[in-house]
Amino acid sequence: MAFNVNRYLIRVRGGQQYLPVSARLIWFREERPDWSIETHPLHLDFVEGVAVFQATVKDTTGRVIASATKMETRSDFADFVEKAETGAIGRVLAMCGFGTQFALELSEGDVVSGEAALADSPLPIRGEEDAAHEAAVQVELVCAECGRPLRKPQYDLSVRKYGRPLCPDCQRRVAQVR
């Protein structure tokens, strides 16, 4: 089954659509299960609160497909180390084509107005768009394997536990394989 990008898109500040790193990882693992993602810190300073991570994607032969870095600071995120590593992974996956068109972190953006810094800041959609978004979310609450509708708690639990929305039957099947 082909990866359904629309199932995972969220709306962020400015109204742009964004594909979260977790969804890019699911897509990557489905398309390239034998490829690897390696991360390592380039700079960690817990006193100053700065972390810079590099992520590299390699194919089955070990050839580097792409490499990317991401810096975060404690003043922006309490979990700045994890955020820097996740950001580097998101950037390298976008460079490999996994959600590139929805990777706002690759957009030059308007740094002066802070537009580029808002990519990972989801906001609720208000007014008429809110009702349309709620309707779309209801439609999207389906099992990624069999397409069966899911309730919001089932969806949330499955995404947290399995990294993708699965109905109880498909969760049992996945658990048996693990």
C-alpha cells in the first residue's frame, strides 16, 4: 500500500501544511526499510544550552544519500537536544524526498518576521476552517492497514504505540510479528 501523505498532514502557523517528522519516518521505513539514518551531535553545550546534530541517510551499501544539520537552543525549547536531533532527521528525510514539499524547514521563509521559525509550531485552526478541519480529521481517523474507521482515543494510542494509526485487529497482528 502506498504511503498516504494526506493522512498525516497538519496545519501550522501561516496556514501552511506540514508533514511531521514522525510521518516522514513512517514513510521512509515503508519505502526504504534497509536504509539507515545515523545521527550524532556536532556540538553540545549544556551550560549555554545549545545543541547541533547531524543526520545522515545511507543506502544498503553504506553510500551517503543525504546529510543535514539542525541547531536548537534551550531558550527556544526545554528539550533542545532532542529537538535538534529530530530536526536534523526531518531535514535529511526531506532532502531524500520524504515530504519535501511539506518541509517548511527547507523553505527560506521570512527570517525577519520569524516565519521560518514557526514551522514546528502547530496551531489550532479557528472559525470556519476549524469545522472543516474537524470534519477532515474525522475522515482521516482510519487504520493505515485495513482502512477501518477509528475513534480518536484508538487513533492516538496506536500512533503513540506503533507510530501509525491501526485498528485493534491490526495492532494485534503487528504485536504478534514483533
